[in-house]
Amino acid sequence: MVMAIGAIIAGLVLLVWSADKFVEGAAAVAKHLGMPALLIGMVIIGFGTSAPELAVSAMAAADGNPGLALGNGYGSNITNIALIVGLTAVIAPIAVHSQVIRKELPILVALTLIAGAQLLDGELSRFDGWVLLGVFAAVMGWSIFQGLRGKGDSLSDETEAQIGSELMPMKSAIVWLIIGLVLLVVSSRLLVWGAVTVAQTLGVSDLVIGLTIVAIGTSLPELASALAAVRKNEHDLILGNILGSGIFNTLAVVGLAAVIQPLSVEPEVLYRDWTLMLALTVGLLFMGFGMTGWRKLISRFDGSILLLVYVAYTGYLLSTVVAASTS
């Protein structure tokens, strides 16, 4: 048990560090190759911060732990919206300017509904996984189209400022890209082993471990990015990263895991976890959309509501862990 907890801690630390280096290297390579700043912000940074979720869920599916793979994907979306957006909004109300973000929010709601429809039969088959990956490819194509014609967008300006101040030489960027990718695989293997061992020792499902410990840990890159963006007053980057990560988790993370190994879905995933994920996504949409149009602000009050929802949900999950360990 002690070794498993140590593996989880070491795996999370290494996972977050390697993901940061992977994204930093990838963004720098893309910039050197002439990729537009908006496209880097939406695709490389936004989706790249979900590299830990992708690595962990793929590893968990390959090892025959579908609950951990699914819990990590959905749990990360819940954590991103309820904890990260909530916390950053409490620290400083989030102003919304980007036209791209306003388009991505309704898309994420639609994608969440598609994901829910696939859960109704109690499993995610390989066909379901390929469907999710196909939709992800279409969304990526849309993102590329938006990025290529998105001149003047505020997300583009903020990404340009962020990358321009930290751009590394091309050779260094390639080296860090490779190192980050290799360590992502190693750290995810360590984390999955530790998480499964803890789940088995406590007598709880790997789904709950995936929704809590693993989801929080793999969401740390998004949290670090959001807090850094708050300090720099780059509000569109906060939501850009969260929405990009949400799309990536819903489609690519869960889709790849299902393609590797079909996932059996426990009933509570649909009525508890997916329902909350949908409610949070719709709630975020309404927080930015008033009666007369976009309010352009996620307030501290909105952030407080999101945090309370996250505390209540996590508290309930942890209570099931305590109940299982004492029974």
C-alpha cells in the first residue's frame, strides 16, 4: 500500500512535469514551423494539456482497467470546469472575449450529449471508440480552419504573447518534445499501477479512483496554466485550455481507450458522473450567456457555485471509499 501511494505521488509529479515539457516543446516547434498563434493556443496548448489523461487512460485500458480509463476522462472534465474554472473565477472574474470560445462551448455541450448516448447500452465498444475518434478528427479540422482564419481574435493575441516571451530554439524544442513524450508513457505506467493497487487494497472500484485522485492529478497542467493566465490577465487562455481539454477528454481520451479495449460502463457513470459533466458544461454556457446575449464574464458568484458543486461531488465519492474500506 505504501509503495502504491508512493507510485501515485511520483507518477503524478513526473506526469505533470513531462506534460509541461511536452506541450512547451510542441508549441515551440509549431511556432518555428509557422503555425498561427490561435491554432497553437487551441490545438497544441489546449489539447496538449490533456496529454496526461490520454496517456493514463490508454495505459489503463491496455491493462484491463476500464473504470480507471473512463473515470479519468470524465473526472478530468468535471475537475476542469468545477474546480479549475471555479477557483480561477473566485480569484478573478473571467472575462470572455474570444469568438472561438463562444463557438466551442455549444460544441462541447453537443459532444457531451453524443457521449451520453453511447453509454445507454452499458458499454463503449470499439465501434463507439472509432466514432468518437472520427468526431474528434472533424473537430480538429474545424479548429484548424478557425485557426487559419482567426486573425485578430483575442485568444490569438494572448497565445502570441505567451509563446513569444518563452520561445526556445528549434533543437531544444525537439529534444524536450521527445523527452516529454517518453516520460509521459513511463509516468502514466507508474500512476496506473499505483492507482489500481490502492483501489484493490481499499476494496473500491477503479472508477472512483479515476474520478478522484487520478482525475485531479492529470488535471494539474490545466490548473497551473489557468493560474498562470490569471496572473497575466489572459482570460481567454483559461477557457480556451479548459474547453480544448474537455473536447479532447470526451472524444480522444475515451475514444482511444475504447478502441484499445472495449469498456464496460457501470450504471452510475451515466446517472451520476456523465449527468454532472453535462450539467456543468451547460451551466458554464449559461454563465457566459445572459438574457440579452453574452455577458462576457464568469463572476466570483459563478465560481463559488462551481466550487461548491465540486466539493459536494468529491465528498460523496470519498464517502463511498470510506464506506467500502470499513465494510
